[in-house]
Amino acid sequence: MKFGKQSAWSAAAVALAIALVAGVYLVAAQRARQDIHAAAGRQLQIVALDLESVLERFESLPFALSFHPDLARVLERPQDEALIRRVNQTLQSVQRQARVSAIYLMDENGLTLASSNWQQPYSFVGKNFSFRPYFRDALAGAAGRFYGIGNTTGEPGYFISQPVYRGEPEGGTPAGVIAVKIALGDFEQTWASSEEPIALADARGVVFLSNRADWRYHSLRPLDDPDQQRLVGTMQYAGQQILPIATLAEDAGEPVARPVGRLGWQLMQFPSPWRVTRAALAPTIAAALLLVVAALSWWALLQRRRRMEERSESRRALQRAADELEQKIAQRTSELEAKYAKLQEAERLLRSTQGELVQAGKLAMLGQMAAGITHELNQPLAAIRAFADNAVTFLARGNADKARANLSHIADASARMGALVGQLKGFARKSDVVAGVDLVHALRTSVMLLDNEIRRLAPALDIDAPDRLLVPGDPVRVEQVLINLLRNALDAVEERDHRHISVRMRCEGDEAVVGIRDSGAGIAQQVARHLFEPFFTTKPSGKGLGLGLAISSSIVQAMNGRLEARNTEQGGAEFILRLPLRSEVKQGEALAE
Ligand code: ADP
């Protein structure tokens, strides 16, 4: 669509340019034609004036001569030879003086009696010119004028004649005719320098003087028969057939013409049409070149503008892409920032929750332990009271040995109580003291703390451990984890007939691995999914809080370890605790100690 429009525009522009150039050509040609015609007109005027001045200069010569008394005498006595010789000499000297071709005297029959060229081989004397119009005109009493080719000499000339009277000039009939012949051939010579054809044509359109030899004695247009016959009759052009100019059409333009003389002659110049074309061509070519230059400049300008538009368009596209990218980056950044903020918030929440959980777990355990400890302390306390009462009684009876035995029982019971309290002191110690933990020692402490429970349920407790197994971390927390796992195992075997718990500690590569197996019912599938979630429990209220595993796994994670659970082939549960070993204490050294 756009292309079509554009090509239509360019077609219109080309058409306009062609029209413009054509217009310039037409105007220039018109101007050139006018100029050329004006110049031709001026040239013709000069030629015509020249010609007319020649023709007019001799107009009165035959008239003046007709008054010469000798002429009338010759006409009266044509046999008087002495008279004729004198007249011949007179005419000859006038002819030389006036520089005309010939002067001659004819009688009333047209016979030449005396002539300026009487001595020449082509003398007019004795010749009869009665057929010439100028003779007839003069004999009729008027001045005769005629142009024609000389019958005797073969030379063309302009003839002027006047009647000659015997007595008084006016009145009576002329006795003869005096004629002057003027040659006009010189004009042709002056015209020879002109490039364009110049022609002098008579009233019938027959060219008799021209700078083109092939135009001479040819007509501008075909002559009709009466004209042809008249020309033959007057022998004007030596009796020859007058044909139209053959080359007129091809190399002659529109003629410039003006009348000359008294015989209805036309002096013509034919400016070449090529001159007009040549003259008009220069401005036309200049205009065309100008248009081409303008078109090229316009085109270059368009190209430049298009290039600049393309460049700025690509710049804009680049800018757009950059803006989009920047926007995307900003968006992504803000999204990431939001995510990061959420993450930070979650982490903060987790930390606080974790702290709270640890605390809550501790408290719950303390509550549970408080009952156990109370129970545990009550027994020795009751025993101490009984032993003391016994000791008092035995002392009163004077049985010192029995009394001593009872007192030593008291000492044993208090020692057991002291050991129990000592364990509790360790449990209550501030937890974030980072030190190495001997897992074996921690296990022993945990078992001791659960002594009451173990004794109640009396499971087969099977411990397989090296002497020491050191991991980095806080002993209290590690004990907390072990106590949780052992207590869960004890809970799991409580309802079983066959109660068995085994603990295996070993070293696997860079890890210390603790496996606690029980002979319980194992972990149900729906339970396994929620095992480490806080407050998830399957135990009756008052017995379980559902915090043990959640706290334990968070403690283990904080130590860069892992806590996993699975069911054994025997159907019980196994909890596997993996903790990274302390790097500076290799297992070999620990075993060597
Ligand atoms: P609690 O012991 O207070 O219920 P825990 O987080 O320690 O909370 O345990 C969550 C649950 O995981 C228990 O209620 C029990 O259903 C299950 N569980 C834990 N240890 C064992 C085990 N050794 N055998 C079978 N189930 C267990």
C-alpha cells in the first residue's frame, strides 16, 4: 500500500519533471525563434535597403537620357552612321561612368539602333527586344521595369526603360525606347557568407537571386500553366521550365520576408529550424540538469533523513529494551527483597519459636521429671526416716552394732539422693556453653536419670558403645536428645510383653552414629509424616506434649547433625542420630585413651 503510494508519487514527479523540461524547451524555442526571426528581419532590412538603393539610383538615368537630342535624331535617321557612332560612344561613356551593365536605344519596332556595348562581341545593336515587357511598357508611354536573363549575354539583369520622343516629349507617340540594364549578381556574393538560404523572388514566386545555386530560377511553389507560358513568352528566364525548389521542405524553416522594389518582389530568408532547436537546447539541458541535481539532492536528503530516522529508531528500541531490562531488574530485585524480608521474618520467627520450644520442652520435661524425682527422693527419704527411727531404738536398747548398720543405710540412701540431685544440677546448667561432648558419657548420664523408669518397666537394655565418642556441642542438650529418644523407646515397649531396647554407638567416617532400637509397635505411616512436628503426639494427655522429637531434631540440626526414624524388620522403631565428629579428636586417639 505504502509502496504503491510512493511509486504513484514518483511517477507524478517524473511526469512533472518531463512537463517542466518540455515547457522550458517550448518557451526557449519560442524565444529563440523570435530572436532568430528578429535578427533575420534586421539582416533583410539591410539587404533590402541596399538593393532598393541600387534599383532607385538608376531609376532616373533612362529618363534623363531620353532628352538627349541625338537619340531622337538617330530615331529619325537610323542610316546616319556617323550619328550612330557618336550616340554609341555617348552611351558607352555614360555606361562606364554610371557603372551599369548596358545602355541601349531601340526604335519603335524594338530593334536596337545604338548600344553602349556596340564594340563587344555580344553587342545589342541589331537585336530586337520587342518581346520584352519593359519595351512594350515604355512604348506605351510609361516607365518600364523588368528583371530577366539577358537574351544576348545570358547574364541576368534589371532593366529600366523610358520612351524617347521625336519632338516635344509629352504628347504624341514615342519614337523609340531607351533602356538601362543593371546587374544584381554582386548581391549573391554578399549573401554567400550567410548560412541560411536568402532568396529574392519575383511576384510569381520564382527565385532569381539566391545564395543557394540550386534555388535559382526555381519557384517557391509550383507554377500554373498560364504563368509558365507567360515566362516563356517574355523569355524572362531564358525560356527555361521553372520547377519548384526541391530542397525547400527539408532544410528551410519558416521564412522571414519583406517586399522589395516596385515589381512586387519578396526578399526572403529561411532561418534553419535546427538553429532554433540548437538555441533552445542549451537552456533545456540546463533545466534538465538542474532538475536532475535537484532530484539527486532531494534523494540524498531523503536517504539521510531515513538513515537518521532508522538510527534514532534503533536507539529508541535499544533504550526501550534497556528500560524494560532495568524495570525487570528492579521488579525482580524488589521481589527478591520481599522474599528475603519474608525469609528473614521466618528465620526470626523460627529462632524465637525454637528458643521457646526448647524452653517449653525443658519445662515439660522438668514437670515430668519433678514427679519422678519426687517419687525417687520420697523412697530414700522414707527409708532414711525408718533407718533413723530404728537407729534411735537400737541406741536406746544399747545395741550399737545394729544402730551403726542403720546409720550406714542412712548414709547410703543420702548418697543416692545426692547423686540424683547432682544429675539435676547438670540438667539445669545454662545450655549454651560450647564444649566437646562424650556421647558415651552423655548416654550413661541419661540412663541414670531415667533409672526409675527403667527399673519400673525392666526392659532388656542392651548398650554397645566404645569407651569414648567425642562430638562438638553442649552435653546438656545432647543428654536432652538422648533422654527424649530413650523415653520414647520406654513408652513404646511399655505395653509389650517382650521389652527390649538396644543402643548402638559407632563411628562412620566423619560421623558419630547413635542407633536406638526398641521392640515396640513401630511408627505408623500416618504418624511418620508428622513425627518431628511440634505438639504432635499419639499419647494420652498428661503423658505426652508432642515436643520431644521436634526439640530434639532442632538441637541436632543446630549441631549440623541429622535425626532420622525408621521401622526395623522386627517391627519396632529405630531412631538414628548422626553428629559430625570433633575434628581435632580423631576416633583412633579416643579409642587409644
Ligand atoms: P511425646 O513423646 O510427648 O508424644 P514426641 O515428639 O517425643 O512427643 O513423640 C511424638 C510421637 O512420636 C509420639 O507420640 C509417638 O506416637 C511417636 N513415637 C516417638 N517415638 C516412638 C517410638 N520409639 N516408637 C513408636 N512411636 C514413637
